[in-house]
Amino acid sequence: MPRPDVLKEIKEAETRADEIIAEAESDREERIAEARQEADEIRASAREEAEERATERLAEAEEDIEASREDLLEEGEETRRALVDDASDRIDDAVDLALDRFEEAVDAQT
């Protein structure tokens, strides 16, 4: 093969190699961009799911707190009623004791 033809083939091979390299670099850049976009979407989705779970857990905690609050209020009301009943039962005794002491004090003066 004549020398100019060999040089021409080498030049064409180099040109094809440059095109292949340029195409590979372009593909690489596209894949990197796609991967970054996908990673952004995954992060956004994960963030959204985490916020939803946090909102659900907060709602559950609020329900639990409200249930505990209701239980405490009911328990406190039962205790209050028991104290009122106990105090009511002792009123007669307290009145009798006060009258007895008053009578003793009056008798002591006479």
C-alpha cells in the first residue's frame, strides 16, 4: 500500500477514534446527569416519606397524649368525688364535735 494511502487510513482511524471518544464522553456526561437527577428524585422522595412518617407518628403521639390526659382527668374526678363523699360523711361528726365542745364550754362556765 502506498504511503499516502496508509497516512490517509491512519488519519481516518484517528478521526474515528476521536469521534468514539467524544461520543463516549458525551454518553458519560449524560449518564452522570441522569444519575444525579435520579439521586435528587430519590432524596426528595425519601424526604417526603420521612415527613409523612413524622406527621403520622406525631398524630399517634397526640392521640396517646389525649387518651392519657382523659384517663388522668377521669382518675382525678373519681378521687375528687371520693374526697367530697368522705368530707360529707365527716360533716355530721364535725358538727357534733363542735356542739359537744360548745356545750362543755357553756357547762364549764356555769
